[in-house]
Amino acid sequence: MPDVNAFIKQLPDGHHLYCCGPDPMMRAVRDHAEALDIDRVHFEWFEAPAAQAGRDEPQGDASGFDVRLMERDMTIHVPPDLSILEALEQQGIDMPYACRAGICRTCEVEVCGGEPDHRDFILDDEERGSGKTILVCVSRSNTDTLDLKI
Ligand code: FES
């Protein structure tokens, strides 16, 4: 294993590091970048990293939450055992998707209200903080109701 910590430390100001490769290397780079508080490191995961899957248990999600579909003027309930995408599909609403694992952005939807509980592996910190979009294949809601532009 190369000295990832030293490599990240010498990253010049304004330069970005793009990381893609085996899961142990990706996790090592991520952990060192987080420890050094460097936000110029970006990742391309080919599958949801096993060590991260389920790392954050749902907050207030024991009974699920509601999603208001603003373009359809309807509300659906998302139970704890279904993703938003799956709940939409059960209502006969087809949404684009590819990975269903939070790594491709194909299912990205605009958030109109509520607070997303981001569980993807691709949005950056700024995008997460803005709360403007959500990847409905994996992410959930921190609020009882989430308003989505669907
Ligand atoms: S389908 Fe790939 S991120 Fe949702």
C-alpha cells in the first residue's frame, strides 16, 4: 500500500485528486482525506462500498416517511423497508435508474421541501449541504415529509 497520507498531504492548493480503484484503496484515501480535512478528493465507486453501506441508520425513520410528488399532486408513503424509488415503482411511477446503489446519479431528483437524509456515495459535501437534490434509490428523509419534483 502506498503512503496515502503523505500523497494527500502534498496535494498543492487548488489541485483536486480523483480516486478510482479497489475498495481498500478507496477507503484508505477517503479516511486520510477526511482526517486531513481535505475536500478536494473525489471518488468514483463502481459499486456501493461494503464498509459504508448502512453506516448511518435511519434517523426517525422507523415508521417511514411521506413523499409529496409536487408535479402529480399526490403523496406516497415510504415504509422503512423500501427505498423511495421502490415506493414510487409500487405506485406505477417509472423513474430513471441505473445502479440502484447511490453511485451513478441517474435517479437524481429535485427537492422542493423537507430535509434529505443522503445515503449516496456520489454527491459532494456542498451538494449534500444544499439539500436541493436527492438520489431516490438509496437516500431517505430526516423529516416526516419530503417534497420532490416528480
Ligand atoms: S440509480 Fe444510480 S444513484 Fe440512484
